[in-house]
Amino acid sequence: MDILKTATDWSKAELFSTPFFIFFGVVFLAASLGFWQLGKTDLARAYIIPTLVAGALLLTIGLGLFFTNKSRIKQFEMAYNANASAFVASEIERAESTLKEYKTIVFTAIPLIIIACALVILFVDTPIWRASMITAIAMLVVILLIDGTAHARIDTYHKQLLSVENELKN
């Protein structure tokens, strides 16, 4: 198995998924603009700032991940050519760390935050709080959707790294 090709393919797949953060960020920003221009009710006007913030956060996440993964492709080749077994070991460590972060943040913390936001919607009746909580839930669902597929990709990549590590040891 060519682990350099596998690593590069994984990083390119990440480059494909990160623009979805950017796309949804732009959608949230457009929604904010729409609420600002067309919002007539208190609730509609209350969505202006939360959707603006959510859009900015999603854009920041998307752009940050895009440039990080783009530079990683070049680093993979240099690290692999310098020392293949050290490259595999460092990638295994990075993948395991990332998988733990997904478990803690994406699949535990984010659902708990969504539940907390839903409870606030139930018990607080002011427009700004409702708009903020609904926007937060929408943004977190977007993150769950995108990061759910990213988790599956890095899990597969991690398994491939482990099989290459076993081959290198034998």
C-alpha cells in the first residue's frame, strides 16, 4: 500500500469537504442580510446578529481548514521522503488525537450544546434568545453533518496507517 498516496488522498478529500463550511457560512451571512433588509417582526430582526456571527464562524472554520489541509499535502511528501516510518508514526499519533477530539467535541459536546439550546428555546420567550438558540442549533447541525463524514474519513485513514505500520514492523 502506498501510504503517501493514501495520505494525500485523505487530505484532498478534506479539501473537498471544507468548502461546505464556507458554503454554509455564506448561506448564514445571506440570511443575516435578508433578515436585515426584509425582517419586519421582532423575531425576524432578532436573527440579524446571530446569523451574522454563525456565518462568520463557519467561514473562519472553512477557510482555516482549507489552508491547513492544502499545506499539509506538500508536508506529507517531504516528511515521507525524509523518513517513511517516522511519517507513519506521526500520522498515526495525529489521527488518534483527532479521533479523540471528534469523540469528545463533535459527538459529545455538540449534542449536549444542542440540547441546552433547545431547553433555552422552551423556557425563554424573548426574540433575541430564541433567534440565537435556533441559529446556534442550525450551525451546530451543519458542523455535525460535515464533521460526521470527516470522522469517517479519518477513521478509515487511521486504519490504513495501522496496517502500514504493521507491514513496516514485519
